[in-house]
Amino acid sequence: MKRFRDFYGNCAYIRGFGNGSCRLTIYVNGKLVKRRDYKSEKGARIALGRFGDSFFEV
């Protein structure tokens, strides 16, 4: 699982599965905003970048 944070304190997680797919989960102010599965980690990272441009890996 990879953890990301932004400058506002929001957090996001990308969790990989055995078949290569990943789940992106984004929390804003402690509330779940988005949870979606993607075919690859690259797709999840692109979606994370579209959601907010200040996320960095922790």
C-alpha cells in the first residue's frame, strides 16, 4: 500500500492486488470521498493527479 498526503492534510492510498489492479481511496478531512478500482497503478496515479495536484508519497 502506498500512502499519499497533500498540503492540506488530506490523504490517499493506492493498494495493489495480485492481478495487477489497484484500488484508489481518497479521504478529505477524514471523510471518504472516492474509492475506485483501476486496471493498473499507473491509472490510479493518473486519477489521483486529476483529483489534486499537490499529493506526495509518504
